[in-house]
Amino acid sequence: MKIAVLKESAPGETRVAATPETIKKLSALGAALWIEEGAGEGAAIPDAAYAEAGAEVVPAAKAVESADLVMGVQAPDVAALSSVKPGAWVAATFDPFVQRERVDAYAKAGLEALALEFMPRITRAQSMDVLSSQSNLAGYKAVLTAADTYGRAFPMMMTAAGTVSAAKVFVMGVGVAGLQAIATAKRLGAQVSATDVRPETAEQIKSLGGKPIFAEGLEAAGEGGYAAELTDEQKAAQAEMVSAHIAKQDIVITTALIPGRAAPRLVSDAQIASMKPGSVIYDLAVAQGGNVEGSVADELVVIHGVSVMGYSNTPAHLPADASALFSRNLFNFLNAFWDEEAGKPVLDEEIGDAIRLTRGGEVVSARLKG
């Protein structure tokens, strides 16, 4: 089986879908790996490291020629895949709800698109879950970036010149990114509080040293481990609770996303105005419309004296680790279904049907048809 890895072409994308570590593991399964020249530059992986691991390092056109599988962080443009084998697999993130035209183009080209972000959140797929691995790093980076922007120290310091008070950090949304944000802020010495629409997250917040902040009557457990959208009454109760709490905070990290929908609005302009000048808000959902009113992707904007920021692709700001984790997710996925007799992966219905967007010239994903 020939597996190709291209250099990512999306603006600002520094990650790569394979590392020398996973090249060796895939080669041991019997696959032949072909890597585009310079594919690992953004993640500080030289071509020589890929060659030493056993990959063929070649120009892009040569890498994809007659490929059975193309692996990517973000799905490559269909035009770059014209020479792959008929019906070749492409395993990457597709952003299928937003980039529907790209999905249709893959179907028209006869490619089998496998959307890694549709990986079901079940126990046996945890090691294949790219959203979790990348969100973990995003939560960490959000706190570091906010701390760097904040004009004060995070931990309490007692000095001969007086005491420096600990920063107050409020994390909104306690998924994978939120939990890592809580843990990172706590390690930096901040006083940490957090909220979510799922009451069961209170114990997780406490276990990391944070203080749970919940409005009465909230419960919005959705499918697949995600939070569902709040009702109007729940939104009002949450906004009232947040308004009282957010005015006392120095740093706010927002992490709320609902797959297939615009990011829910968590922080209003009026709530920003209630915060102290010099405070910082990091909006991890800024690329999906933002949790914070007025946030702009990849820009720091000052609103009522508060710095509001958020990267459109936060994991790409930790390219080496993000690539290492993403590529291990990909290997775990392929390895779990590798059929030695067939010399390639053979997907089952539970996971295969969940992630498959296109096959046989058609869009086959139930989530895109519904």
C-alpha cells in the first residue's frame, strides 16, 4: 500500500500528518511511505529525518502518483490528487459542515474521504481522536498566550516590596481544551474557576484544583460527549451568572464549540465592559464565529480596555507536539484496522461509516445528508 503525505497548503498550517516515528511504524506494517519535500519544515522535521525513517522524499506530484491513501492534517485540494489511484482514501480533517463544496468535489473525483473529526467518541477510538489530542494542546497554548499578554504575574508572590496577588482565571467550557486550560492556569499559580452547561463536570473541575461556577438548572448534555445548545431560559440564567463572576476575573478562556454550528456566544460586549482594564480574554472558538462578542481571528483587539484574542488555528502554534500527536492518532487508526492478508486497513461499520464522507462518486455521510 502506498501512503502519501503532502505539505500542508492551508494558510498558517504548520503541522504535518506523519513524523519519522509513525513512518517507521507504518513501514513495519508493510506500507510504503512517500513524503513531499519540505512537508515537515513547519514542525522542525527535516527531509533527511523522513528518509532515515524509511520514507521516499520526493516532489508533490511524485508523492501522490498511484497513491492508495493520502494522509493530511487538513484535506488537500482535489486538484493536487489527480494522479492517485481510483477510489483512493484521503484521511484528514475536512471541516465538512463549512467546507461542503470540498466534500462534493471529493465525491465527484471518486475519492473516499475519511473525516477524522467525525471519529466517534467511544472507548476504542480514543487513541484515534484528533480533536481531543489537538484540543488538549490548544487549551494549554491559550493559557500561555493569555499569560504572555497579561501585564501582571500569575502566581501570588510575597516580596520585601509587598505582595503580588494571584491572577484570577475563569475557564468557560470544560471539555478537553477547558480541562487542560484549568490545569495549566493552576500550574502557573492562578486562582482558577470554571463553568460548563453539564453539571457532571463539577468534579472534574475540582479534581484539577478549580472552583466550579454553575447557574441553577443547567443541563445540556449532547450527543457524542459534546454539550448541546442551551434554551433561551438557560442562556439567560447562564448570562446572569457569568456577568456577576466575570467582572472579578483577570483572564477568561472560552472553549465552547458545537459541531456543525456556529460557536455559542458566551461573553457579550457589556460583560467585557465590566472587566478591569488590562484583563485578557482568549477565544478558542474564534475561527467558528467566536464565543466572545468582538473577537477577531488572529488579531488582538482592545475592547473597553480588555485585550481580546484568539488564533484561528491554535494547535499550529505548537507544531512539533501537535504533529506528533496527530500522526499517532492517524497511525492508531490505520493500525487498528490493518489486515495483514489484504495489506491495507479494512474498516468496520461503526467507525468506517462514522468517518466516511464520500465513496463511489457520492456523498454517503448520514450527518451531511440529514
